[in-house]
Amino acid sequence: MNATPRHLATVGETAAWIRVMGDVSRRLAAVRGPSEDIFLGMGLRLRDAQNTARDLVVLANSLNSRLAEPEFRAAIASLDEAVAVVEVLDSRKDGRRGVLTTLDARATAIRASLTSLDRVLRRIKVVGMNARIEAAQMTDGAGFDVFTQQVLDLVSHGQTVVAGAQADIGRLGAAVSGALASQSVFEANHRRQLSAVAANLGTSVARMRAREAQAQVVLDDLPTLLERARAAI
């Protein structure tokens, strides 16, 4: 039986569809290999992301525990103690200056007393010399002359002692003045250095406490956020 035109058309369409399907099959076969590699890579990356999220949760919990350990808290407290030590050192310098100032005041007072004593001895010497002159004019003034000579000898000895004491006090005053001058220079430098150290320590402590507070907030939220991220993956 001969085929009708409609039958021939159907066979032609079928052949065309077969060619199209073959072409599509070949294209799908060409894409299948790379697609499988892409999906496999995505799966591996998702697995790595889940493992990383789990590790981050563990690290966050570990770091949170570390911040709460007594050793870490003690390290923070030790910085406060260091600031206190700097403040004590700064206050003690005033005590050293007070000792030197007191010593200088006492040396000045002793110097004034020695000057007054020297003036008294000079007056006694003048009186003794006048008495000796008057004794020489007396007919029987030998005994009085001996007495006045002894007074003059005592005055001379006293003047020698006073002069030596004045020299010692002068040297002490010079030493104290030098010490005070050196102390002033030291205090100026010391004050600047201590102020800088105290400021740096105070700033460091404040920054560390601020960073600790920020880290604590982040660490408190991090486990929940990571768990959500891991669950979403």
C-alpha cells in the first residue's frame, strides 16, 4: 500500500524531532559533566562553610571562657595597680622636697643663731679689752688682768668655734640649696614622665576595658548568629 502525503509528512516531522532530540541530548551530555562538577563543588563549599561555622562557635565559646578566667581579670586589675603605683611615686616626691625644705629652714635658723652668738662674743671681747685697759691703770690690777685675759681667751676660742660652725652651716646650706635645685629639675622631668606614664596607662586601661566590653557583646551574640548561619546553610 502506498503512503499518503499526510503519512509522509508525519514521518518527516518525526525524523526532524528525532534530530532535534539528538541535538538536545548531545548538548545535555556536554553540559552534564561540568554541571556535576559545579554541584559537587558547591556541596563541598557548603560542607566547608558548615565546618567553619561550627569551629567559629567553638572558638567564640573558648574566647568567652578565656575572658572570664581569673588570670585575665587579674591582668586587667594589675593595670589599675600600676596606675596606683605611679600615683604613689608622684606623691612621694613631695615628701623628699619636704625633708630638704625643713633641713634648709633649720640650717638658716642655726646660721642666724650663730651670727647672733658671734655678735655677743664680739661685744664681750670689746668689754674684756676695755676692762684690761682699765686694770692696767690700776695700782694692783694684776689679778683682774689675769681674769680679763682668760675672758678674752674664752671669747677667742668661742669665736673660732662659731666661725667653724658657720662654715659648716654654710656648706650644709649650699648642699641643701643644690639638692633643692636638683630636686626641682628632677621633679619637673619626673612629673612629666610620670604624667605621661599615668596618661598612657590610663588610656591603655580604658581602651582595653572598652575593647573587652565590645568583644564581650560580640562574643555573646556570635554563637547564636553562627548557629543561625550554619542552620541556614
